[in-house]
Amino acid sequence: MSDLVIYFSRSGENYFGGELKNIEKGNTEVIAEYIQQETGADLFKVEAAVDYPEDYMKCIDIAKKELESDARPEIKQSLESIDEYDTIYIGFPNWWGTLPMPMFTQLEKLDFTGKIVKPFVTHEGSGFGKSNNDLKKLCEGAEIKKGLSIPGANVYEVQQTVVSWIND
């Protein structure tokens, strides 16, 4: 059995410590790659079929509308099974207090019975928000371990923190 990282990450214009900055790689993707380096896990990036706008304000506006309407946006590629994995890392940025809606689209398709789930979130001060409650519903039957919460501005300084969390 092996490990899998299912994550959503967005590059482009992002919010850091009070200002907008353009990033080439999404914060959550940086953490997903640290996990892969440490564990040899397979990576699966959840991507909306229709890309979110590069413009941060437009992106969060769409994200809020999706959340309010409980949308399940189509995704580019779908993972059909996690049977061959025992530990699943689930990573995402905190969007309006929970996971981005494309993650709901993906996670609802999977059977988490008997799996170990280790969630991680990147954020700008809001931590997991209410995503832990949503994960309990989305990953029914899984043992959900203590998650890792990382401020997006710090992702390039926390590799050792990620390694400690993995091995905890």
C-alpha cells in the first residue's frame, strides 16, 4: 500500500500578508510536493474544468458564488478509486472557510472506508475554518488525523514542519 496526495492549488494573483502578489506555483502545491519528497506519495491535482480567473478578486467572487450555491464544478480529470492507497493526504487553500468546491466534486466520488486521511490547508490567517467538519462528511469511514495549517506566505520556510507532521 502506498500514499496519495489529493490537492487543489491555484497560481496567479494571490493574497499575502495584506497585499496581492503573483505566484508561479500555488502554495498548496508546494506543500504537496514536500509530502511527495518525504513519502514517495503519488500526486493528484484537482483542477476545475473551467480555470478560475488569474485576477484574485474575480476568483474569490466566483468561489463565493460556488460555495453559496453548493456547486459541484466539473473537473478536468477525475480520480475514480483510492483502493490501492492506505494514507490519503488532502490539501487545499481555505476558500471562504472551507475547501474549494472542485474538491467536493472529487472527494464525493471516492470511498474512504478504512483509509487514514491527513488534511493540510494553506491560508492567510483563517486556518481550517469549517473544513474539518466538511472533511468528516466527504471522507466518511476514514480515520481523520490531526491536520496541518500553514500560512500561504510561509510555504517556502516550512518543509521541516511538514516532515515532522508526516512522521508524527
